[in-house]
Amino acid sequence: GNSVTQMEGPVTLSEEAFLTINCTYTATGYPSLFWYVQYPGEGLQLLLKATKADDKGSNKGFEATYRKETTSFHLEKGSVQVSDSAVYFCALIQGGSEKLVFGKGTKLTVNP
Amino acid sequence: SQTIHQWPATLVQPVGSPLSLECTVEGTSNPNLYWYRQAAGRGLQLLFYSVGIGQISSEVPQNLSASRPQDRQFILSSKKLLLSDSGFYLCAWGEGVSYTGELFFGEGSRLTVL
């Protein structure tokens, strides 16, 4: 079945550090890939997405590139801020499915 | 604009008691509706989803159930809670999810079973 594996957290960084959160997936065919973010005490919200190989999703300084050859969708940001502290979820959806499959989430804490 | 409301926000219940969590969506018609549970160390687990009134798909066998009595209302229930039912429950809606993959989440209900 379809699955998403993302790096275990928690991740703790200083402000302005470079961020990478790894995500790999297992799926039949060519899924669409997503990163969702959950700020403390809130529900999840879509951060960025990519629907086909080599697409790059970007939003709020975050980027992720759909790599079919490595089945990966790693999240990156060049300079994190304290306000980026949250839990980040990688997810996929298979074409024709109504169900999003999420990874376990990676908690990021950014210290000033 | 569309909004999603979920309540109660916090709930503390004894083992064996019943549960009812309610979710309503405004500003859209015939959305897909979802219940997810977020438990410590286990990530986000899909419990139920619905593509229409009275249509419920169960993803995980357990003592929980879901119902969709109206187009924009989704209810999560249990007749007898277990300790393992503790967690953060999130309701979500989406349209054309198979194409967009975008879900809009409520703010969650934190359930503690004692």
C-alpha cells in the first residue's frame, strides 16, 4: 500500500539556520505530494504541493522538489525563524483516491 | 468563504463512557469529510471519511463510529471509551480531493480518557 516515511524528530535549530526535513514515499503509479504544517494548538494547513515529477512546490520560503528517481520530497528552508516552530507532515494522494496518507510528522523548534 | 467548526475543544471522559464529537462545515456543498486522530508518537491516522450523506468508510477497526446525518455535518461517536482512545481528533473537509489533495482542518478536539 501507499506510505510516507519522514525523518524522526524533534529537530531543534537556531534562528537563521538551514532546514531540511526528509520525506520518502512508497506508492504505485505517480502520486501527488504535499507538506502540511501544524502550528501549536491548531489543525493542519497545507504548506506546499507538487503534482508531478520534477515539480517544485514553494511557499513562505519553504521548498520541496518531487524526485521520482529517489521517491523523495524533502522540505527545505534557507533561513528558519522562530515562527516556523511547528510540526511538519509529509503526505501523498494517489490519483483517483479520496484519501490523503500522512507521515508521522516532524516537530521543529527554532530558538532565537 | 468556507469555515469548519469542531467541538468540544477539550474533553476529559472516564473509561466506559460514551463520546460524541461534532464537526460542521459552512460555505460549501457536498464536501468530502474526514476524521483523523493524532496520538503521541503515532502521527496522523485516518479513522473515517465520507463522500456523501450516509456514506461512511472506516479505515481502522475499533470501538469508534462515524455518522453523516446532514451534508455538512460529521459526527464521531463511541458507546464505551477505552484508555487508548485518548488523543487529538481532527475533522477535515475537501473538494475534489483526488485532484487537489487539499484538506482544510478544524482546530481539533483533545480527548483524555481516564
